[in-house]
Amino acid sequence: MTTWGLSATILAPTPEILRFAAYHLDQGAHRLYLYLDEENETAFGFLKAHPKIRVTTCNAAHWKKLVGQRPAKHQARQTMNATHAYQRRVEVDWLIHMDVDEFLVPQVPISDVLDKTNATSARVRPMELLGGSTDAFKAFIPPNGERRE
């Protein structure tokens, strides 16, 4: 069976971080590489305790080791952390980078889809929480009248 994981650079309250992690583990993620964009001892403790999660606090020591100093823009931090996750010892067949407000909502198990994929990369359109909401999402609407639930 194909294994998959995700990397995310996260700046969010602890409940949102834990919901994101739990949801994707429930969807079958084999490994989560979570980079906390600022100190969060509570989230760190819960995440560190899970055997499928690799958690890093992005403090001065982390950035010094990676690139010398903390990049000012969050997009650069996301890219560098995703690259760090990608360059680690291989623990998954597929790796996706996502934001804490994005969720994979498959109709079949993600591993089943990836098992049938012969490509070396794939485009995924996650559902994304609408700002400030806990239960309203936006999703890609396919062109040409194709419908999805």
C-alpha cells in the first residue's frame, strides 16, 4: 500500500493544530511533518507524543541550522520547511504541503488513489476553511458543468 504524509508550517491556536493533525491521521496519513511557526508548548507536547508526527518548533536555532536566520515572509518559511520535510529520510511514498486551514476530503481512501497513480507528482485541490469559521468550507468547482458533492 502506498504511504503518504504532509508537511505544514503552522501558526494557529492549539485546538486548530490538533484538529488538523487528527483529521489527516484519520484520513490515513502515515507521517505528519509539522513546523510550529512560533513557540507553542501545549501543541508541541501533544504532537510530539504521537508516533506518526514529527514536530519542530521554528525557533532561532531551527532557522540558523536551515538558512541562517528566520525568513520574514511566511511563504518563504513554508517553502523551506516543506523542502526540509522532503529531504528527510524517506518515510512516505507521497508528500503534500498544506496549510492548517486546508483539508483533504477524498471520496475513497487517499492511499487507494495513489496506488493507481503512475505519475511522479499530482495536483490536489483541498477544501479550505472560510476565514474565522469552524464549519464552512470552500472547494474547487470543476469546469464544464462537471459536478462534485
